Amino acid sequence: MITRSSKLGHICFVGAGPGDPELLTLRAADRLRTADLILRDILVPDELIAATGARAQVVNVGRLCGGEETQEARLARIHAWLIEGYREGRRIVRLKSGDPFIFGRAVEELQRLIEADIPFECVPGITAGIAAANLAQIPLTERYTSPSVLFCTGQTAGGGTDRIEAWASLLRGGTTLVLYMGLKALAHIAPRLQSAVPADEIHVSAISQVSAPGQLVVHAPLSRVEATLSERPLPLPVVFILGLHAQPLAERLAQPLAPCANHE
Amino acid sequence: MITRSSKLGHICFVGAGPGDPELLTLRAADRLRTADLILRDILVPDELIAATGARAQVVNVGRLCGGEETQEARLARIHAWLIEGYREGRRIVRLKSGDPFIFGRAVEELQRLIEADIPFECVPGITAGIAAANLAQIPLTERYTSPSVLFCTGQTAGGGTDRIEAWASLLRGGTTLVLYMGLKALAHIAPRLQSAVPADEIHVSAISQVSAPGQLVVHAPLSRVEATLSERPLPLPVVFILGLHAQPLAERLAQPLAPCANHE
């Protein structure tokens, strides 16, 4: 027999950050510690949940690689856990890698809650690109020379010639590009970008397994990035940072002045 | 007489997040708690430092509004604190609003440390745009319809017609724009953007004092944003989110279907 609480529950969408438990926010750590039920993505490491002292039931709601579950069936499963748990008075954390609103697809999961008039809380997380920038010491913006930063995905990269031209225009203007899930995509876009930008001046840093003990950083000018990565294959996931200054600061400052250095 | 420690110190550039102490990362909170010296920006609230239990000496190194200190003098003052503190064996936190590498100008402060071969650590922070998205429940990306997100500043907005065209092109393609320090800039760019995009379909959310108890969210279509903001002036700082879906989810779902909803 299930005893239903007369009290309604609490639903919280939490950004887990890039993986290192120390990069959780204090609020995220609190919500995990006090949860009864945690619905986790595949990319979130078990150690992160354990490090918070969580005593909750943990359910993997990520789609398993090679699994047969459709996206719709998966969403229905998540909604059932959220809505039933809420009605049973449970404190539920929907734990998403990085940040819920940056490539986290939170909207699809939140839509039914809004339709059912069920309240929820959202807790931001450190997104992998920003963690990578800090841990590898690669600036994403700089006064005068890098006025803005675009976050995009490998999936986005499939968008044809228009998108490549837009990206090339941003890169030429100094905007930094942060590319998620882009290892395969880079093989397609690097040759096309190379013909549209000064490919020796645009740097590419690849950061593998951001914030994990095995984090690796490889960097090369865009003109040589494919050769460099084929010599040194990187474990997934990999985040790419592309731009006029997209190399670790210490290496950049050890080199002859870059073409833009006179603006600084 | 100053007793110099034989041990060298530790320098850590820390992202403070948007202001709410609960949005510090666990690592940031630890570095603040164990610091001997905290060099803080003006935008970081005193309560945030106090909430970590920090016992450090706290020095404001931000440029005071209306102050006469030049940017060079200010940088020299920061470098002196960092380098002397390091040689005295102190644990120093350079506390920056948001994230050090997103509009944080960390590079200028780090350059001299690298030249002097002084090691440092960087701890990412929740940048105001991502906090605003979560706290106001406004998605920054969405599968199919919002493939990427650009972070830019009002300063950037001065960049002439080319930049407006690039932004308009991104907005038309579904990219979300997050505009920092843009209240004045919006008055310049809104009319110019309006003539380059379908201004009734592009939404603008203004989030004032992100994560503070006084946080306010106002939203309107781009075509009406100036009128809306003149009716309801917002306290600074304000972050703007612009895009096809840049409105709080609950309001969006309460309305008739937007033109893009059939893709979802």
C-alpha cells in the first residue's frame, strides 16, 4: 500500500555543472542533499551525487546509447516520475548536466508541468564551456578584441553554408565560438571555415572531459587543428573554443605578439 | 616590522556569480572562507562575502563611479596587492562579479602574473545571463528552434551597422541574444533592430537585479519594448534576453501558439 502524503512535493531542475562536485552551486548541493528522488542524466557522474551526501532514490532517465526507447517514451517516463512524485509529496531533483537552459532541453520536460499548473524551481549550473575557459585559462571575451561569445552545438553545425558564413563573420569580428558536442562536426566545418577566415590567426582549443581528473587540453591554429587532433585523439566529451585568442593564456603570452595584440 | 613568510601564497580568481550567495560554487565558497585577502569588485555584495564566513581582509579594487583613478592606476594597484600578497605567503582571492572570463576583464589582471611566472587558479562563476534564464524560466536554447546563444554587451552594441545586421541575422535564425550592461544601448539598437527583424515575433525580457531579493522581470515584443520600459523603469543592473522565445515559459505557454511552435 502506498501512503500518499497530504502535502504536495517540490520539483527542482538543477544544473549539475561539468562534473566536478566542487563546481556545484551551494543551492544545487542543498537541493541534492535534501531530495527524496533524483532523476539524473547519463552524463552526470555518480560521484557528484554521492559527494553531496544525498540519500535519495536515484533514477537514470537519460536515453541509453544504442537503447530502443524513443524520445517520446523517454519524456513520458520523466513526466510520470515528476508528476506522480510531486503528488506523493516527494522532493524531486531533475539533475541535468551543465545548465538546464543551455543545450539542456529543459523546455520539453517543463512544458507539461506548466500545463498541469505544477510549480517548479530552476537552479543554474556552470556550463561546460565556461568551466573549460576557467580551468584551461582561455578567455572567452576581451575588452576591444573579443566583444562577444557564441555558444553552439555540433548539431547546429549541420545547418548548411549560411551558418558557416555567419560563424566565419563572427570569428573575423573577434567573437569567440564555444562548440559543444562538436568532435564529429568539426571534421565537417573546419575545412569550410578555413576557406572563410584567416585560418592561421584563428585558434582552436579542444578541452576533453572538462573538470574531470583526466581533463586534457589541446590547441592549434584552425589551419592545423585536424592534423593535431588526428595525432592525438581525445576522449569524449570534448568542448571546442574557437577565436582570435582561443588558446591557454600562458602559451599565448609565451609567443610572439598576435596580430591583434596592439589593441590591448 | 613585517614578518615575511618563507612560504609563497596562493592566488585565485573567483567568479562570484550574480550576487546571491547560494549561487556561489562550493569551490568558490571554500576559497573565500580560507582566504587571507579578498580583492573585490564593486558589484559583488558585501553579504555574499559575509555569508561564506570569510575572515579575510577585504579590499575594494573596483573603480569608484565618478572616481578619478585611471584604468592603468587601478590595474597597477591590483597587481601590487596580488604580487606583494603572494610573496608574503597570503591566500588571495580576486573576486569578480559573474564569471572571470565572461566580460570580467580577467586577462588584463592575469597578464602580469604570467609574465612574473606566478601561478594562479581560476574558479568559474554563474554568469548573470544564465542565472537570469533559470530564475525567470526563460530558455536560452531549444532543440530545433533556438540552436545557439550569443552573449554580448552594450559596449559592443556601439559597433555600427555591420553589427546590427549580424545580430538581426542571428535573431532571425533563432539564436538567442543575451545583452549585458545594455539599458542605454537598447535605446540605440532597438529601433535599428526593429527594422531588420519581424519585431512582433522577437521577444525581449529585461531582468533587473538578477538573483537579488528585488529581482524584476519585464517582457515585451521588440516592437513594444521601449514603450514598456519607459512605463516601468528598472533598477540597474539589467540583463536583456532577446529571441523568438525570450519570455518566461509560463507566459509563453499561456498565449496562442507562436509562429515557430509547430517545429517543437
